[in-house]
Amino acid sequence: MTATEQKWAERVAGWRESGLTSEKFCEGREFSADGLRHWAHKLGQTKPRRPKRKPKIAIARVVTAPATAPTKPPASAREAVDRSIAIELEGARIVVRPGFDRATLAALIDVLGGAR
């Protein structure tokens, strides 16, 4: 490392340790914020940027009940078989039966997901 690189490496390290912006750190000094950022980049000491926050994604757990018997029930009993599904979302349980209204279910899931 050359003397110039060493000098700038010390300046960049001081800046990083200070926690100040490059402009504030350079106030009253013999070098500019642009020069400091240039050398930080050139020396590979750029400050890592904060990752963008990813939106939270609500996860729904779908639970289906197994058929009561492995064989097909007689026609009279078919209507008695529970064909509903249960959705668990954010600590709430929603039971959805055949013929449900999709718009109502979607609105309910939106409300539960927004209640975090």
C-alpha cells in the first residue's frame, strides 16, 4: 500500500468509526466528502447499505379432514360427509364449507393479515 493509500485508509477508517455522514466528518478538514467516499470505494471500504425491508407475508395453514372411511360412503351418507376445510391464519381459524363466497373469504383473510 502506498503512503497515499495508507493516509486515505486511515481517514476512511476514522470516518467509519465516527458514525457521521461523510459531509459532517469532513467539516473543517483538508479533504472533501466526495474525495472521502471515492477513496472508501477505491479501497473497498464502502459502508454496506441496509437491505430493503421485505414486507411480511402472512402464511395460511390449510387443514383438511381425512375421509371417515377409505371406501366411498353410500349415496344417502354422502351429504353427511364434511367437505369443509379449515384455514388457520394469524391465530384465527376459518372453516370454509362448499358453496362459500370467495369475496367474503378474501376480505376476511385481508382483515386478519392486516391485524398484525
